[in-house]
Amino acid sequence: MLQNVKAPTLVIHGDVDHMVHPSGGVATARAISGAKHQILRGLRHQIDTVQSHRIADSILAHIHLNANK
């Protein structure tokens, strides 16, 4: 079903996620045509206060980049 996604997509995955191996993020991004994939060092499965600003910055940059698409 991911191959049917048409929206500009950013897949963010942590490199120390113990619930979903980082290869899952790679596979998700590959399944969505044109998706961007970003690995955040030190990010686990949950969003913590230390990483939240990095995630927000990535999402905002993606929104600005794709606002007119």
C-alpha cells in the first residue's frame, strides 16, 4: 500500500531504535516513490525532549520544501 502514497514523504528513523530496526525506515522510504529518508543519530523509538527539536526541524524543512507541490 505504501507504493500508492503520492504525497511528498519524509521518513525519519532513529539509529538506535530497538523496536523497529533502522532497515525498516529504509524499506519504508524505498516503498514510497520519491520519499526522503533521514536517520537521526541517537534517536530511539520514542520521541524524547533531547531529540524533539531535531525532528521538528526536519519536518518543518520538509514542509517548506514541498509547500507548493
